[in-house]
Amino acid sequence: MAGHNKWSKVKHIKAKEDAKKGKLFTKAVRDIMTAVRDGGPNPDTNAALRLAIERARAVSMPQDNIKRAIDKASGNLPGVKFEEITYEGYGPGGVAVMVECLTDNKNRTVASVRHAFSKSGGSLGTSGSVSWMFDKKGVITVERSDRDEDVLEAAMEAGASDIIEYDEVLVIETEPADFGTVLEAVEKSGANILESSVGLVANNEIEVDEETAAKVERLIDTLEEDDDVQNVYHNMK
């Protein structure tokens, strides 16, 4: 019995580790695909893609997976046509949610997204219902270090529109057109870049209680588990 219990524990730990690796792979794939759609499939000329590939390799993602993600985002998979679709809706507490998808089956994707909203107590909206609450920006998140001044100077000189300083990270915002230039400058400054992408940023955040926040987070988790979903944005503070 003791041996059985030990094996059960080992299997449980392995299952948790496999799930963790799966989430890391999923995130890496989405980062690669977002970078390709924003700046093209060549990492030599696309700094965001170059960094996304480096992060994918850091979590031991196989090269075949990386190549497939690039091919999928650039539409190079034979016999498969992908379509970019963005869905809008309200989650629990009236939190605005934007869901960016890349799919080869629109009916499957919209049904899945609608079900996720309904299950959470939210509702899928019409085009334009919440998009006005978001602006498209480049966002670069950098780990703080003794090189902060160099990073700040490099970012501002390259055209960053705003820099928000937190205890552990610097969040550098750019206009979408300036994202590549600023990212390369920050990369050359020696910063440890944790996240980098062009995406949607809420222009007005709302506060909710802990119970509502937990429901919104479950909605986001459910959406992100869908292979067709690329990015989820919200305005919860």
C-alpha cells in the first residue's frame, strides 16, 4: 500500500508538472503568433518574434512546435486557412473583455467563446460594444535592476510614449508604429525583458470586489484554455 501511495503521489506531481509545462507552451505559442502577425515571420527583422522564440526555447519547446506556430500565424500551413476574429463582451461585474482569436472554424470558436461568457455570468456583445474602452499600444515589461536608468533613457530616446514604474518591473508603453524600434533599444540596453507585445490597453479600469475578481479570472482562464484564443484583454483594475 505504501508503494502504491508513493506512486500515486509521483503521478500527481508529474501531472501537475505536465500541466504547468503545457501552459508555458501555450503561452509561448501565443507570444510567437502575436509577434508574427504584428511584425512578420522573420526573427532577424522582428525583435518581438526573436524574443518570443528565445522564451519558447527557454521552456524547452521543440523546434517543430516553434516552426508550426510561425507557419500558422503567417498562413503557411497547407490546406488550412485561418481567420482573425475579435469578440467583445462583458464579464462578471460589468468588466469589459476583448478576446482575439485565430481560427479555421469561426462557428466552433464563437460557440466556445459564447459558452465561456455565459458560464461565468457574463455575456458576449456586439462589435464595438466594448472596444471603445481600449487603445492599441505596444507594451514592454522589464525586470528592474541597477540598469534602470540606462533602460529608461534608451526607451525614451527610441520613442516610448510612457513608462510606469512598479516595485519589481518597468512597464514601457509605445505607439504601435514605434514598438519595434523601442523594443530593440530596450533589448540593446541589457534589460531583462519579461513580456513584449502590441496589444490592447484599457483606457479606464474599474474596481470590483474579490468575489467578482475571482469570477473574472475564471472566465479569462477558460477563454485562454481554448486553442483558438490568442489574447484576452480586460479593464478590471
